[in-house]
Amino acid sequence: MSVEAREARQPWILLSPALSAVGLLLFVPLGFILVYSFWLRTASGADQVGFYLDNWRAALSDPFYRDILLNTLKIAAITTGICALMGYPAAYFIARARGNKAILLLLLMLPFWISYIIRTMSWINILGVSGALNSAMLWLGIVDTPVQMLYNEPSVILGLVHFLLPFMILNVFVSLEGIDTNLEAAANSLGATRWQSFVQVTLPLSLPGLAAGGLLCFVLGAGTYITPMVLGGPSNAMFANLVYEAIITQLNWPLGSALSLMLLAVLGALVLIYNRYLGMAQLMKGLG
Amino acid sequence: MKKMDNTTRYERLRERYMNGDLDRRGFLGLIGAAGLAYGVQTPFARYANAQNVSQVRFDGWGGVVSEAFRKYAFDPYTKKTGIEVVDGTFGGGDQYLSRVKAGQPGEYNIAHLSGVFDYARYTGLGLNSELNEANIPNLQFVIPKLIEPYRKISNGTLSCVPYDYGTTGLAYNRKYISDDEVKEKGANILLDAAYKDKIAGWSDWRTRMWYAALQTNQDPNNATDVEACWDAVRQHRDLLLKYWTSGAELMSLLANEEIYVTEGWSGRIYALQEQGHDIGYMDPPNGFGWQECLFVLKGSPMEACEELLNFMLAPETSIAVAEGQNYPPALDPQKVDLGDKIPTLPAFDPTGKLSGLTFADPDYWNGHEQEWSQTMGRVQKGY
């Protein structure tokens, strides 16, 4: 074998464990889901093997699925917006802190040490009728009767912000860390106020980090089903809840497969758009 | 020759490598070969291990029910037989069925299933086993009326033993709703606009349709005006704070006064009363009665499972579990002395004939399962 041929093969040999893992753990299961989506669920609960378009027809034409998908995208967008507004100042503070940034970053990571479900359920003890907030308001005489704060759309968004905010802060922080602080000093020396140097220099340079955080928050938010299940009311279901119900409650794996692929396609399209205009490199930095 | 496990084998190999007796390529090659050999033999290991049962998997409803099983049945059984009982939990029979469907035969062994309709579904999907009743002598103590429906479904044989029974009745906070009001309004209290946002309900489609039939004065096992039932389900949804999805959530909503009224499981409500909460419980006429069984799935180690079932049906175990989980046992009160606490539990029938309870007709409910579960998914979300 020639040296060139051996050199051409080497990257593939080195990559083969990773490619095998991705193939076996991602593409093969996805293939199964795709095949399942063309089967049918029979009245007995068994699956009928074949090539049927019924599930896809229902998923694509039924307004029920369309409305819940749009509502999911709306909730994910609001959550992402709130995460950006709350996360940017926090990331800026950590990036520009003179003390030990490692401690601040550690504090940011602390919530990840507790299960996501437990963190979500903790809001019941805070916002519930007999929770901490209502008890405090009653004790202070602010209200006469407990206020119903749970099991509605705002409580779902709150739970999602709680879950996703660290992802936003980390991405923006990484982006801000990469900006040379001399640029702000140069802008100030040329007559810009601190606000102007932030708006015209720092903010534009940190936008890729903000976009990467936004993408992560949006995709993770749109794909969750635990938060609406725990903190939502009857009409606050998100698209992933439909997948959960089709597969777990109705045992309709073929329809659940079609719905999950539909959600994957919508979120995948967003990732592709992001990659086309901003590239995945910034996202990798944030995740790293 | 002493048997060597894989860990010892790996440690010896590592020691040789560290001592320089083995080059790196050889070491990694042998580790890889060991991994490959283990991976290849693992799918077949289950069958080899089946000869020598060291554990049985049991899945149930979690919470106080699981605690009672662990304390009064599994731990003593393990102590006696040396067979470990691994217990998992589920939120409902549908959820569990999807896990079984995704698993391998033999992965799941015994399930605490609710309702004869679940037995019929599991049997219909070919997940049933055939128990050797000679290995379960304690079956003689069980109420005959609880065994009959199972035999009817599986052609005279049994894949399960009945274990307990209970009801899904009306549970209400006495601080806000009186016993008289519940007696007067019955199932319609769940549609009372005065309690808007203080009402809850189980997300289970069967329970919703059962109560909708009661609210529209129909036979829950044969509703003729189904549209009226769905209208009642919608009316209930519009007054609802939340659909609960587990017994723990039901107890939390009532105990924290997030809600004042819901339908609830008799044993869970009794547990709340025991904890000191002033929660009332009433079965409306034709209230939802159910029986639970311990179902053995196809591919399970039968003798070990039968031994566990017999152990669990022994009066001393069964009574202790019943007192722990607050559901009357399937034992016939005419044959076994059930002690002092069990006669005070909701739904308990001292005659052992259970003529006062209305059970779900499996043919009727399973016949509507596909259509109604899907419709419920939509109605639940505001459609």
C-alpha cells in the first residue's frame, strides 16, 4: 500500500470508534423510528407491519398537532428570550469579575448536581397554595387568600427558564471571554461612553455566543415534556407530551414515531439555519 | 479449580502488563477480545442464568404500596429463599406495557396490574404465562369471585393471582366541602363551577369516561350516549386545576390544599386520613371498583415466581401488606381472620361476595381503548 493511500485511510481508522458509536446509537435507532412511523397500531395494541402513510397524513394535516407544535415553538421562543435577557448580564458579570471566576462558574453549575425533575418539582413548594411564597405573602398581609400561581403557562416558562438559564450563561460567557478588553478601552479612549462601547463593540462581538445559547435553549426547551407535565395545567401540553402520550399511554408507537420525527425535522431545520449563517464552532465552544 | 470472575481475570491481566510481562498491544488486544467474548455471550447468558434464579423483577405502583411490599413481602421472601426481588415502579398499566413491549422476554417478571381489562390486554398481546396452581396452595384462601374473571379470559388457566381490591371514589377536603354536599351531588360535584380551579382528576381515560357516564346518568359499563360523556369530560376539564398522573401527586394536591375535590384511589385517601388530613371519601352509586392482581409475564422463571406469589398470598404476608398499602386483600374474610384494621378500610366487603362493587367489563372497555384513549389525549388539551 502506498504512503498516500495509508495516510488517506488513517483519519478514517482513527475516527471509526466515534463513527461506529454515532452510527449505532443515533442513526440505527433513527432508522428504526423511521420504519416504525410507516406501521400501524391495531385495535389489540399490536403493530401491523407494512408501509402505511396514515400516521404521517395525521401528523401533517391534523390541526391538533399543528396547533400544539406552534404553541411549543412559542413557549420555547419566550423561554429563550427570557434566558437571553437574564443570562447576558450574569455572563457579563462573571466574564468581567476580578475575583475568582472559577467559583462563580462552579456556582452556575451547582444546579446540575440535582436531578432536573427534583429541580422542577421544587417550584411546587415555592409557588404552591401552601408554598413558601404564598405563606410569606399571607403572613405579611399582602394577600388574604393564597394566590394560584402554579399549573399554567407562566409556571411552565418559569420551570424552563430555571432549567435552561445556565446553558445561556455559559455560552455568552465563553463568547465574552474571547473578546479582547483592550477593544473597549480603545473605544473609550476615542470618546465612546461605556454604554456606547458596550453596544457598538462588546455586544456585536458576543452575538455568536448569544445565538449559540439561544439555539441550545430553544432546542432543549421545545423538546421537553417533564416541565409541562409537572408545572402545567390541562391546556399547557407541549409537542413532546404528545409523543410521550402516543408511545406510553396509547401504545401507538407508529404514530409516536411519526410525531417525534416531525419534531426532529422542525428543530433540525433550525439547527441547519443556524449552521448556515453562524456555524457550529461557537456552539461547540460553549458546550466545551 | 476455583472459579474466576471477570474482574479477577482483568486484574491479573493488568498486573502482568504493569510488571512488563505483556506489551501494550497485547494487553489491549486481550482486553478487546475479553470484551468481545462477553458481548457475544451476554444475550445467551440469560438462558443459562435462568436455570439458577438469583433474582425476580417486580413492578408496581410505587409510593406507600411499594413500601408495604418491600417491608412485608420482598425482604422476608429474600431472607427465606435467597432470591432477591428487584422492584420497579410505574404510573399506570399502559406505561408499564410500553416498557414490556420494548424489553426482552424474561426482563420483566411480575406486575401488580389493575383491573381485569389489563389482564385481558396483556393476554391478548401474548404476554401471559401459565401458572402451576399446585405450587400456589395459598390460592385456596382467595375470594372465588376475584379469580373467576381471569379464568374466563385465559381458558380456565391463570397467569396471575388476585391480590387486592379497592375503589376510585370521591375524595374531598372536609374543611371546604361537607359529607352531605358530596352525598347530595355525587359524581356531579366534580362538575360544580363553585369549585373551579380547585378540582382535579386522574388523567386515565377509563376513569374519566367512567365518571362521565355517572355524571350523565348512564351505565358506566354500557354508555349509550358517548358524546354526552365527552361533553362531561370537557366540562370537567374546564373546571380543572390539574390532571394528576400518580398516587403521590394525588396525595400531594389534596394534602397541600391545591385542590378540594377529585376522584381518588381508596387506599391513598385512607393513607392521607391516617396522616391526619381531614379528607373525606365516598363511593358514589356505581363507583369504580377494581381488583388488582400479581401477573406473571411470559418468559419469567415460573417456579421462583410461583413461590413468591404463594409467599405473598400467605395470610400473614397478605394481611401485613394490606394494612401497609390500605387496600383490602383478596383473601376471603369467610375463610381467613383479617384482623382489626382491614375491616375499617374503604371498599372492604365482610361477606367476601363483593356484590356491592361495580367492576369494569373488560370486553366493553378494551373494545373502546384505542379510540377513547386517543380522544382523551385531545380533550385533555382543550380540544
